Amino acid sequence: MNTLRHLGEYTHPPKARKRLGRVLRGEKGITGLETAIILIAFIVVASVFAYTVLVGGIYSSQKAKESIQNGIDSISTLRVQGEPVGITNEYDNDGDGDLDNDICRSEVDWDDDATAATGTVSPDSSIYREGTYSVQIACGGTWAAANDLLASETTSVMNISTAKKVRLWIRASATCDAGDLQLVLYDAIATLDKEEQLDIPAMAADTWQHVELTLAAAADCTSIDGVGIEAEADPGTMSIWVDDVEVVPYVTQLKVTVTNGLKGWSIDVTPHFEIATGSHGELSERSTNEKSLVSLTTDNPSDSTNNTAITQCAWTVEFLGNNNGDYILDSTESAKITVWLVNYEWDSTNSMLYYSLGTGTSSRFVTSPNLTLGANTKFKLEVTPPAGATYPVERTTPATLTSVMYLRQ
């Protein structure tokens, strides 16, 4: 017992027991108010931190979105595939079934002037420039200034009011001064009502010349139905050959094939115009406004006054290959956009298609024959999709225009 008590006293000396007693009897602690203050402090700090993180995240997301949008805006979502194509004024002027710009091909005999018998007309298969014949006018009868018609030919009724010039191949067996001969366009050949009288330049003997003649009042040439050759001076005894009277070509359509430049992106290419359904192929306005904007500017180096700028061209769209029936250009689709520089209409009275000019400064079409897109002219076509930058296409038309032209750089 003594031993155990001795051990207990050794293990817990009096000072140690005294300290332990004070600890066990102590009443010092944390109150509820202090606990609440600490809890509130933690909540405030957590809220501030959460707000900071949330605002920072939203700001970063917004900046990322703006960066993405700026990236999209800085590039074009549309891409032009291949080379643009130019189409010239192709329609059946002379009624021969071919889509061309001929007024009269001279493949058949013309009519001589029976009242004066100045010229005798016959087809010539040995001297010609186009096709297999020309028209030979053998002059040798009595010439009178009051009746100077040598020969004429009835044509299909045609509207060439968008043309700037006409041209023809002509040859004479003797020299001719400028204005000695004239090309005449009739708007009522049955009564010899003349719409245009165009002076033919000076010609050397026995030499074919391809002459271009500027129309004096193209806007009035809406119903041309015949051509003729007149002599303003006595031709004497000589022969004149005429071949292939036609409108000087100009570009009526520009075609570009576009694809979607961003994978997974959809582009609305709803046009304002379309080819009229079940019709003759004329243009028809849609009720829906277009979603993309096509503009055109030209740069004519020979005559800056003939430059034009169309801020909102008329255009149609045709989907190629995979098309799901809407006007949304998906990343797997391609579409051909046709820009119409002049309007294309149907004349029900004369049963013919024809091109017409626009009117006013806000027109979608060329407003004057002088502004049509001719040969050796630089142009810029800009396609602006609903989202993304404008895609420019710059080309120069060739020196000689053909019916279909691939406009390579």
C-alpha cells in the first residue's frame, strides 16, 4: 500500500495535481456570438471569392466569344471555288434557233430596192467572212439621193436597247469615203421606218473590214425588225459584200461558285431574285430579301466616264450536288451565284426574251448602254455573307468577248 501510494505521489506530485485541477475547473470558452462572427466572416470571404471567380469567368467567356467573332469577321465565311465565268448577250436575235447576238447572218438572200433598181442582190459562197455565205450587192443602176436604199432584209423583232454598238463585216470593190455607205436599222421595215442610220467608215478596195458602229439612241431600239444598206453618194458600178450584222458583245452575267469556308458553319444565301418557274427563263423578284450582298465596280482604262458601281446587284443562286432543298449553304454544299448585270425579261407581245436596263441611282442593274461591262475592262465583284468579311473577286475581261469566258487572273 505504501508502495502504491508512494508511486502515486511520485507520478502526480502536488504541483502537477494543482495545475490539473485548475484546468478541469476552468470555464473559459468560445461564445455563440464569436462563433457567428467567424461564420459570417467565412461566408463573406467565400461570397466575394465566388463572385470574383464568376465575374472573371463570364468576362473571360465574353472576351473569348468576342475574339471568336472578331476572327470570323476578319475572314470570309464564303469561298469562291474555281474561276468566275462571264456570259455575254446571248439570245436569239435573228430567229435562227441559236442563242447568239446576231441581227442578220447574211446566210440568205436579201431584198434589193425594186423602186430604184440601184443594187442587185445575190448570196455569195466564194467571198464571205462568217458561215457559208455573204450578201453581194451589185451596184450599177440609177442612183437618186431621194431613194438611196441598195438592199434590205427583214429580221425577227428584237430588243437591243441595252447594246452600245453594232458591227458588221463589209467589203467593196472600190474605195469608199466615210459616210458614203450607211447601215440602217428599221423599227418598221414594211414602211421603211428608220430607227438608226449609222455611217460606215472609209474603206479600201477589195478588203474586208469589221466595223463597229455606235448606236445614236440605243434606248429606242426596242423593236428592230430589219436592216439595210444605203448609199449616201452615187456608188457607180461596184459590188458591196455584207456579212454577219450583230450586236457588239457585252457581259450580261457573271457566275461564281461558292462554298462554305468554315466547317460546321451555315450561311444563309437566300436571293432576292429567281428564274421564274415554268416560264421562258426570265428573272423574277422574290418576296424575301436576300441575306447576302453582291456589289460590282468597274474600271475602264480607256474611258473612266463609263465606269459603274452597283452596290446591290441582282443575283440568283443554284445549288450544286448535295442540296437539302433550302437556301442554307452548309459545309458540305456548294452553290453557283449568277450576278445579272442587266435585267432579263419576256416580251409577250413579240414572244421574245430581251435584256433591259435599270433606272435610278439605286438600281440593281446597269442603267446605260455606256456602262455595260465590255472588253478589256477591270471589274471587282464583292460577295458579303451575313457573317464574315467580304470576299472580293477582281478580274479583267478579255480583249475579245466570247459567249462563255473563264475569267482567269
